[in-house]
Amino acid sequence: MLNYIWFGMIVVGFVVGIMNGRIDEVTKAVIESSGKAIEISIGLLGVMCLWTGLMGIAEKSGLVELITKLARPILRFLFPQIPAKHPAIGAIVMNLVANFFGLGNAATPLGLKAMNELQKLNPRKDTATDAMSTFLVMNTSAIQLIPATVISIRAALGSANPTEIVGTVWVATVCSAVVGIIAVKLLGAIFKRGKPWKL
Amino acid sequence: METIKIVSSYALPAIILVILCIGLYKEVKVYDIFVESAKEGITTVIKIMPSLVGLLVAIGVFRASGALDLLIFALRPVTDFIGIPNEAVPLAMMRPISGSASLALISDIMKVHGPDSFIGRVVSTMMGSTETTFYTLALYFGAAGIKKIRYTLVAAMIADFSSILASVWICTLVFGRS
């Protein structure tokens, strides 16, 4: 599926760019975006090492096991495929906590760590598991306590009450998380019965 | 609101302190284990580089060519029918693709319409309740080396779409359309 989306975006982009007479901008975007991708990766390197290092300590000390035990009731519903004491659970919980507090710098490395752990449970290494899909959808629905960036932009633009949107953000986030999890569970069940369409 | 802000800024130091203190209490060689485990971070980042380059190039081409604007224009009848305000449609399309471009968009929209207008509140809510889905997918699946993502993108897009609808709905309900 990613193959077609990727191919489509680039080819449609080039064709539209030629028709719009913006082929120079498109060429520039190709070069700049590839540079930016590496910039982002390098920027991640530091925090990534920091958090895998800290998670290593948390695992050795038994903290991860404790968190896992506490979170088991919810996680058993969301991730029934993960064995009870697997380190993936610790990384998933830590990632969700970091996301909740808006700690993007910690959330991404912990999320990547969780994906690596989930991959160890994966029998088909090139194919996403149900647990991975659930985790991804929970991450993209962005459950967070305070949307700090949006608030600061609103304040900078002279809003009378920059934080008034916190409540509406919560409602919208919870809606999308619930719908997302239902979608994952339903699609997962459909896919289990065979291949409704080839992806 | 103040207390939430305080919790937010103390969360990170608190998490680090708890990890270190419990580690020491359980007689873990904290520094040695830290250095040993931190190596894992380097391999993960190197693994995500290729997928990130691929994705960002595709997004860059799609945006710079004007194809995204075309898509927004083509979807206008649908978005009108659902009741998404015209001004918010570009954000709804941009949000899953690019975080920085979305930030630029909402600042621009709020500069024109004012942050306390209906449009301003809707785009703020949309921005806060969604993530850069494509980027997250590429990053996380890239790190694990997954090629077949099955239904993940479909489910994530359904979640994004529902948060857009919910944003419009809850802002209408709470603030009224003015």
C-alpha cells in the first residue's frame, strides 16, 4: 500500500508541477526535503540515546515490570496479543505518558523503542501486527493534557483567552481516539478472516 | 490552569529522577547500564533515515507542485456538505502530512480571522487534537522495518477524520458559530 501512495504522490506532484509551471519549485523541494529528513534524524539522535538509556535502567531495576502490572487491565483490552510481562508494554505505557504530558522529545524515542519491542513478537517481520496498528493509531490521535504549541500561538496573536480551547481539544481528541480504536479492532477482525483487499 | 502548567513542566525531570532513584535503590549500575542501553538509540535512528527521506521527498513534491491545493479544491463539495468551514479545509488536509506547515497555516488563519473567532477556535482545536499521521507512521514503521502496513493507515485516517468532525461540532456547541 505504501508503495502505491508514495509512487502516486511523487508522480502526481511532478505532473501537476509541470502543468502549473512550478517545476523549479518542485525540484527545489526534492533536494530540500531529503536534506531535512536527515536533519530531523540527527536531531533525534541525542534524545533517542537518552531515552533508550533511561529505559534500560528502568528495565533492570524492575520499574518497567511494576508499570506493566499496574497498566495490565487496560492494556489487556488494547493489546491482547502482547504477553503479560513483555518489555513492549513498559515502553508503550511510558510513550503514552510522555505524550499525555506533551513531552514530544521523550515520546518519540519511547515510541520507537516500543515498536522495536513489538517487532520482536512479530512472526512476519515485514508485516504490521494488530498490536502495532493499535499503538500507531493511539499515537496519531494525540492524547495530551495541554496543547502547548497551539496555546502559545493563540497568545502571541492576541487572544483574549488562549487556553479556552483546551476543553474542546480534549473532547475532539477523545472522540478520535475512541473512533480510532474501534476502527483498528474492526479492521483487525475483518483482516483476520482473510484478505478483503490486497495491501 | 496554572496547576496543569506546573504538572507539565515538572513531569520530565520527575520521570528521570524516579527512574534513576529506583535504579540506584535496586543496586543497578545506573551509568554503565545507561551507556550500554543508549547504543540501541543509534541503530534505531539510522534505521529510520531512509524511510524518512522517502516520505519527506514525496510530501515536498506534492506540496510544492500545487497538487495539494488542487486536492483541496476538488474536495470542496464534500467538505461543504459535511459542514467544515472553507477556511479550515486546507488545515484538515495538511495536518496529517506536515506539522510545521500546519503550524504556519493556523498562525496565518488566526492572523486573518482572529484567534477568538469561530474559525480561529476550530483550527486551534483541530491542531491540538491531531498528529502528523504520515510522519509518525513512516517513523515508527521505518524503525521496526515494516513494509506491509495492512489497515493501519486507513484506521489512522478514520481517527483523523473523526477528530476534524468533532472539532467543528464541539466548537459550534461550546462557542457558537460567530
